[in-house]
Amino acid sequence: MSEAVTRTVTTPPGLLASLDPLLREWLPRQRWFAGKGRPVTGFTLVEATELLPATSKLGLYHLLVRAHQPLVPSHGVPGHPGDCYQLLIGVREALPPRLAPALIGHVQTGPLAGRTVYDALHDTRPAELLLEALRTRARVGRLRFDRDPGQDIRSGLVPRVVTAEQSNSSVVYGDTFILKLLRRIVPGVNPDLELPLALARESCPRVPAPTAWLVADIPPTADPVVSAGSADLAGQPYVLGVLQPFLQGASDGWELALRELAKGEDFGAEARALGRATAEVHTALARALPTVTLGHMQLQLMVDGMIERLEAAVQAVPALRPYAGGLRSAFTALGDLAAEGRTWTAQRVHGDLHLGQCLRSPSGEWWLIDFEGEPARPLAERRMPQPAVRDVAGMLRSFDYAARSADPPQADWAETCRAAYCSGYAEASGRDPRTDPVLLRAYETDKAIYEVVYEARHRPDWLPVPLAAIDRLASTGHLT
């Protein structure tokens, strides 16, 4: 194993001030920027690390910055320190044509005056530097590159950036590794590293084992927003990225489902196999990490949260109002069972499971990926044990989405897949999710309400998809 390479760095004064006007325009246009609809009014620098000298032909900075935005979408409201973002800023005299799409802008003042800055993840040399730092377990300033000593990282792999992602960014190295860089950063144990490591210890074949990871050791004084907000998080490392084996030839579950739909092919066998894979992951997580029993008090808190989200959604999307009573009944029915003494087991789960979070190998095996959970939810919430049926409900909704994206919608296809998935899950776990209809209905309803709000805000043309499920769940509570 290579010895860790440690290097101290210095950051020129005025760096962020010189980048500020460019980042205000560029950052909100990125697909992974979470604060859309509100202007960026400024930045706070959490950490800046010079990876390549800015005075050379190619300079490279790693930045963690907090974007200041008003709490409401108004230009007249003062900005508040909000989300922290990870940026890899390249510095050149001028960009070659191949890097034109990565342009951030031309710096007018400060230490980089006269230079061009861009998103360096699209550039071969910076991407190669990240892999080499992981291979050698480098430490640069407060950045710490680490890896599994049992896995080899070969140098010289050609990088290419993945263009299809939204909430994060990834680079594929040859056909060997994929590096996922988290864009929206929070301190603490990130489940996207924590859970795959735990599953690797259990030798679970359904999740690629992390090869290496990048973290930042940030003192509380460097990020006063976190320090003031939670003593538990102050001083905890920031997980910035995870390197995993690249699953060569694998098919994205969502794209595979749409292709089969377009050809009129049955997807039941695949759905059953995916159900088995999900159950295998849940079983391994329950072995690897603690489980808890949810009693009346815990269940009531969960139900209250679901009702609160429903009420907020009804205010945000008037189309939900006719269904409010029926939707509420899905949650109160669960609360009634809890009041009668019913308990449920909770464990660590994927947290955001759908067809797009699954990959199928050419030989027919399924893998689950992206254990970050719903990025918009607080980290502590994403790490809480929950009933495994939450993941099941997410996948059932995903089958429904796929079926309704067809023209015309294929409701029977969705029902077949939903039933097959639950049957496969039961084969591997010994527990059929359909035997707990109240809990399953509550989670599927909660997910459908979330989808309605999301589609109303971002993709109004898709709103009929979750509304069809809302009609079903509110009127009959029907499940597969």
C-alpha cells in the first residue's frame, strides 16, 4: 500500500471575492444546484485548497462555499447562509474548444485577474489528479483521500465525465471505476459511504463495495453555520466523494423498463429479480447495523410527519384538495394500529429507491446504488432506521411512473411489475410487503404526495402521473 502523501497549501487572499460575480451567475444554472428560484446574493468560503498552482499553465482549486440566498424568492430580501457546495475550479489563460461547455467565466479582479475559470471536472488532467490522490492516499490541506487497502487502483485510467446526473457529478475512469462527487455538502456520516461499507462487510453482492473516498476535516470555526446549528455536527468530517467499481455493461433500471415497455415486452421476471435483490440488501443491512422497534410514540410521530407533509402539499397544490380526507385516512389508519399496540421493526434502508437507482448486469443480476437518500432531507433524518417497506413503496411508485410514461399508459404492466416485485421480495426475505397493507399504503401515499409537489413545481406536464395514484390511494387504498 502506498504511503499517504501530505502537502500543505495556501490560498491567496481575495480568491472568493474575485470569483463571486461569476459564481452568482453560473451556480444557479447547474442541474445539481438545490436553491433554484431564489437569487444568490453572496458566498461564504468554508474551505479553499489549491491542488495545482494557479500561476501555472493549469491551476486547480477545490472550494467548499456556502451560497447566500433569501428564504423567499424575492430580490429585496437579505440573503441567508444556505447550502454548502463542492466546486472544482480550473484556471487557464483560455479554454480549448472541448472545454467550452464547462466555462464559468473570465476573472476581472483579484489574484486570478485575466484568467479563465471553469468546472474542472470536465478536464482530463484534474480528473486524473483526483484518482491519483485517492490511489496514494494523499492529504492536501484539510482534504483527506483514503481507500480500501484490499483494492488496487491502477493509474493511467482515462477519465470521462458522466453527463446524465442531476444532484451530484460523476467521472468514469476507463471501464474500471466511477467517482461520485457530492455537490451539496453537509458534515457527518454520509449514508452513501456508510451503507455500502457496511454491506461490503456483510459480503452483500448487490451493492458495489467502495474502493476509495474523499473527506474534508473542517474545524467548527471554519463553518460557523454548522457550529451554531448543531453541536453534534460541528467538527465532523464532510464526505465529498466515493470511488466504486464501474459496472461495465450494466443497464439503468429506468431506461431498461422503458425499453421493454416500448417493445411491449413483459417486465415481470425482471421485477421479481429486483424484488429479491432489494430484500437481500435489506437483510444484510439488518445484520450489519442496529434495528429498533417502533412503538406507539414513535409511530405517532411518524404519522404526524406524514399528515404535516400532506397539509403543506394541499396548500401548495390545489389539485390535492379534493383528495385530502382520503389521503389523511391512509395515515390515521396507521396511527390507529399503533394505538392498539401494533409495533414494527425499523432498520437502515436505501431511502430513495426507484428504478433509476438500480443497475442490471448483462447476466441478469441486479445491483442497488446511490444510498445518499433524498438529498433535500436533513442528514440525521436520512440516517434514521425506518420500516423496510419505505423502499418497497418507492419502487412500486417507480413502476407506476414507468407505465404511465408510455403512450398510451400501461396500467396492467405496472400492476404486473408491482405484484412480481413484492413476490420476489417475499421469496428472499420471507416477508411479503402486501401482508402489511396499512403500512404499505401509508408509505406509498406519502411518496405520491411528495411526487405531486415535485411535479407541480418542476415538471407540470408530469403531474397527472402521481395524481392518478393519489386518486387510487385516496378512494380505495387499493394495493397490489
